[in-house]
Amino acid sequence: MKAILSVLAAAAVANAHFTMQYIWSNGVDQGQNKYLRIAPSNNPITDVTSKDLTCNVGGLSGASTSTLSIPAGDQVTFEWHQHAQRTGEDPIASGHKGPVQVFVAKAPSSAASFDGQGAVWTKIYSSGLVNPSTQQWATDVVNANGGKHSVTIPASLPAGEYLLRAEIIALHTASSYPGAQFYVGCAQVKITGGGNANPPKISIPGAYKSSDPGITVNIYNNLQSYTAPGGAVWSGQSFVPRGTPAERR
Ligand SMILES: [Cu+2]
């Protein structure tokens, strides 16, 4: 009987998924579930062609979600937990290893009415296999940091309302497809200030393929490098001084 109970307990731990529950603005906690499209459960998405990949289940509109104003160039932090709590429990069940990424998409009008479909997403952050020699993943760093990871909003992004999409991909069961677990959270923000950059954009769903080496992968084989899906990070448009170098001297 005791053996059966411990097997059941192990199964419960294996099912300990998680959701994005907080956004911080320049180090200030905005409160649980504020400015976020709330998923109905902590289950992951496993079908890369599903519209649930955009902003989680039920996340194609945010009519009941308010929108956080934040200046371009400022820092936002996302915070994840297995359950609706900040306790000593691992924010992400520690068996969940994989990359952490953040994307932005500019809404044609309001963030609340934006479904995030089409080639609208720009990757602004990605961290994967942080240290091959210790097999440390971005998820381990998030766990060590109380469930939090941060990103700077590129200063050159045009002002307007946006969806911010954070994604954690758990690869512990990813050696065949479907297997990788996509944990997704979207926040609604209004970016003020900014510039006039026109960054590269991808579709989510659309850009990810089941055959991507960052999606179907055996991570228990002393992996030495890892390429997350969705292409390169765009880190903003650098400032280009006027005139030729000779003229500037
Ligand atoms: Cu899980």
C-alpha cells in the first residue's frame, strides 16, 4: 500500500505544471494575474500548430485584462509558479528543463482586442542550455530566481499597445513528438516613448515545426549545444550616427 501511495505521489510531482502569474515593471510587482491573459489550467501545450501556442488556452482576446503602461527601454520581469502561491516549492518543477524566451507583437489597435495571429512576433529574449558542462538550463536559473526572468523592452520599438509573450519549453519528454511542453503566458502592455525600428517577425503558431531540433530533442545525452525554436533574438536597432566617419571627426 505504501509503495502504491509513493508511486501516486511521484506521478503527481511529474504532473506539476506551471503558469505565468505575475509581471513586474522595473522591479515593481504588479500583483497576481494583473495585466495577464489567464490560462484555465497549468497544463502545457504540446501541439505546435495550435492557436493555443499564441497566448495559451483561451488567450486569443483579453477583453477582461487591463493593459500596463511601460516606457520603451525599461525592464519587465515575468514570474511563474506551479500553483497559485509563492512558497518554498520550486516555481517550476525541477524536472522541467529547457529554454526561456520572450516575444513582442504590436497590436493594430488595442492589446486587449489583439489575437496575435500572423507574422507579428519578434523574439527579444532567449536563454537555453546555459552551461553544458553542468547541464544547467534556463529553467534552472528561473527556479533559482524564485520563478522570475527579466527582459529589457528594446528602446527602438515603436510606441503602441503590444502583447508580451513569455514561453518556457520543458524538454524532459521531448525525445519524440508530441513531447515538448510549451508553457505560455501573455501580458498586455502599452509601450510609450520608443523609436521607429521595424524588427523581423514570425508567426506563432506557424514558425515552430515538430522537426525543429529545439523541439524534438533528447536532452539526456550530454547535450553540448541547444538551438531554441523561433530564430535569432532581435535586441533592438542600434543608433546610427549621422554623416560619414570623416564628417564626424
Ligand atoms: Cu509539467
